[in-house]
Amino acid sequence: MKLTFPHLGNIDIILSGLFERLGTEVVVPPKTSLRTVNIGAKHSPEFACFPLKVTVGNLIEGLEAGADVAAMAGGVGPCRFGLYAEVQKRILQSLGNDFEMVIIKPFNTAYGEFLKTCKRLAPKSSLFEIAHQVKIAWAKAIVMDELERETLKIRCFEKFSGTVTLAHLKGIELISKVDTLAELEPAKEEALRLLTMVETEERDDFLRVGLVGEFYVVLEPFVNFDIEKILSQKGIYLERAVYLTDWLDPFKKNRIIGTSRSELVRLARPYLSHFVGGEGQSTVGHVVEYANEGFDGIIQLLPFTCMPEIIAKSVLGKVAREMDIPILTLTIDEQTGRAGIMTRLEAFTDLLRNRRFERRAV
């Protein structure tokens, strides 16, 4: 058995480490690239969600590299994400691939079934060992997210461009090598220490911007044109509304972002009172939260045709007016160009700086 899966943030590090410790050979697809997008878009329905097209490309490249088993998360609810695996399976089969598709369902619905699915992917290991290794993988994922959060906090203050990113990558490498829970805490401390060693400089003119939207586009750097690095290098302090473990957390405690799902629902209720799938309702709740905290602006990221985020976008105009906060929505698909995104970001940050200047002048 040779296992492959799509990219999503640091999930390749987490899953490859997990299944390699369980004795399964893992074929990690090449990092998402323009080729990935092009081959995925070529073989996917034209009006499918952009994440479907990219992940189809990831799986095609994984099978090209020798994998014979593809794993994909499943889901429930009005968001089309829950159907991705079935669509991907049919697309890959139509291309003549001989492989097995394994759908990993959310483990909050049935943890026992989740472990049995992992057993199919790691037949050499017992359920007890699988449960133990899943616990280690989950703990590592949380630490990686905590490291990303700290990276975002200081990147806009770095004295020399790229030094925070380099320290972050070294920290991720330290965490990725951990095989036991006992090793994790020392690795975490060292990774955080690397960040504190980066030279920074105080700034009192930085803007605070919240990054919200559909989880895949927010979490996958190639897809969002590395928007976090772009904005941080412009002296913008960012807070991200979703992290990998917040999205995966079956209890939606959102320990990384610090705001529970129930609190986000409460904040969103005056504008969007019911669940619409995906991050739609949470997006609205986060915008209200950031506005209450005095942020300068919000950027919403969504893939073209994403129904939950389109619903959120339809009410964000009202939120922006009532809470007096500028909101930029960026819709991304395979036709989106980097130059266009950069132009819109430049215009938006200029607007925020001018708005800040005018308010101080009053």
C-alpha cells in the first residue's frame, strides 16, 4: 500500500508522520503548483469549487508518483465539500487510474468508525496503537498551529524581511521530527524560542486586519497567493479566523483562535441567524468580533461558487456599514491572477491608511 492525499496547510506533515509511524508507505504529492491547478481544472467540472479542482490535481500528482490508495476527508451539511471524495473518485477512475479511494469521515460523528478507517490505511497496526498515534498527531498539529499564530503576531515587526518565516520553517521542522508526546514540549519550546530570537522593531503605524473566509483558501498558501506574507511585509498585523486544528476540532472549541463556535454564532446572529454550511456563519461572527476589537479592516477569501461564503458576503455589506469597518472580498479560482490580487490589496491597504490618517486628523 502506498498512500497519498491532498495538501492543506501543514496536513501533509501531520498525516505523513502519522501513517509512517504506523507502518504505511506515504507518497506526499508535490507542493501545489500551477501544474497542479491546471491538471485539476482540466479534469474537473467547470463550475465546481476551486478547492475541488486543486485537490484533484494533488491526487493526480500523488498517483503519478506511485500511490495506489488515496485518502480524502468526508463531511456533512450544505457545503459541497462533503461530496468531494465521491467526485474525485469518479474523475480519477475516468482517467484510468487503478487505486482505492478511502473516505475519512469526521471523527466527531463516530470515533470508532474513524479509527476503523485508519485501520484500513494502516493494516499492520492495532486499533490501540492507531489511537495512540492519532493522539500524538493531533498534539503535533495543535503545536504547529500555535507556532503559526505566534508567527503571524510578529512577522509585521521583523527588522529584516524573511527572518520570521525562516524561524517558523525551522520550528515546523523541529515539530515534524517528534515521534512521542514526551518529545513534543521541548520541541515546542525551542521552536518558540527561535521566533523570539528574531530581530524586531517597534512600530506604531501598523494596521490590524482580520483574515476570514473559506478554510481551504485561507489555509493553503499557493491558492491565496501567500497573502499572509504579502500583507505582513507591508507592515500589517494579521489575525486569521481559522486554523487547521480549529477546523478539524470535533467539539469546535477553537483553542487556537480563542473564540468558540457558540460565541461566533452569537456574534453573527443579528446578521446571519442560522447555519449555512462551511465557515459562512463563522465568517460573519469573526467580522463582528474583529470590528468590536477595533481592527482597521477585514479581508474575506472565498473560492468562486462557494455557497456558504457567498451567503456570508451578502450580509457583510450591512455589517460593514453598521460597524463602520471596511471589508475586501477576494474571490479566487483558476483564472485569478497574482497581479490583480496585488492591485486590490494595494488599493485596500491605501484606503485603510488614509482612513486612519483622516480619523487622527479630526
